[in-house]
Amino acid sequence: MPLARSRLTVQCQISVPAEIRRRLGVGPGSAIEWDERGAQVVVRRAGRHSSREVHAVLFGADAPPPPPADTKAGIRKRMRAKHARG
């Protein structure tokens, strides 16, 4: 028996049932992820990025770990480039 059930709207949107929101610990503005596992689709609360993932984006996947000050500088540089007005 399913835990909960939803219907698609005309715009193909769904509401997350209250029981599922409680179990996932999500509310308005929360991000959820959809993941395919064989013939099933799993919905879960979106996680945060690990420090390894952040490091790979900032410095490349094969770069050695930088000192903390360089990491902060790398984050600032990346954010400035991302949000630059041009």
C-alpha cells in the first residue's frame, strides 16, 4: 500500500502530501531531488555539497587541497564571476 498519493495538475505539477513533507523535513522553499533507481523514482530532500565537490568546482578535480585562505579566495572569485554584471 502506498504511503501517500498525488495527482498531476494541468501544468504537470504536484503537491507533496503532508506526511511526506513531515518525513522529509521540508517546507516552502525547500529543495527536493528526484532520483531513478531501476524502475522506481525516489524523492528525497536535496543535500548540501561536500567540501570535495566545492573544491573540484573551484580548483579542478585533480588539484591538491589548498590552504583555507585560498579556498575562501577561490569562493569569492567564483561568486564574483557568477554574479558579474556585464
